[in-house]
Amino acid sequence: MFGYLNKRIKYFTLFDVKLTQMTAMCVLIILIKFIPQITSLNTWWYVAGAIIFALRPLYLVFIKK
């Protein structure tokens, strides 16, 4: 399944990637509307999540040869 999806994603343009990001942001807004307790978390949880989620992309861009 992942092989098929990887082949399909190769056809994405920058515009398609940005549309996917906007879709994810809209889903997040819907989750916040349904579960407002998410916004009451400590800011450091968001910082930690951003760092953890950024590790692999940063590794692929800057370190991996």
C-alpha cells in the first residue's frame, strides 16, 4: 500500500502539497472546536511536539547524503 501511495505522491506539485497542508490545518481546527481542552495544554507540549515531528524532515534535508 505504501509503495502505491509513494508512486502517486510523486505526481504532486507544490500546489498539491500546500493544499494538503491546508486540509490538515482545517482538520486541526475542527478537532479544537470539538475538544477545546487541547488549547489549555502547556505551551511546552506544543514546542516538544514540533521538535519531535521536525526531526526526520530536518535530518533528511540537512544531514543525510
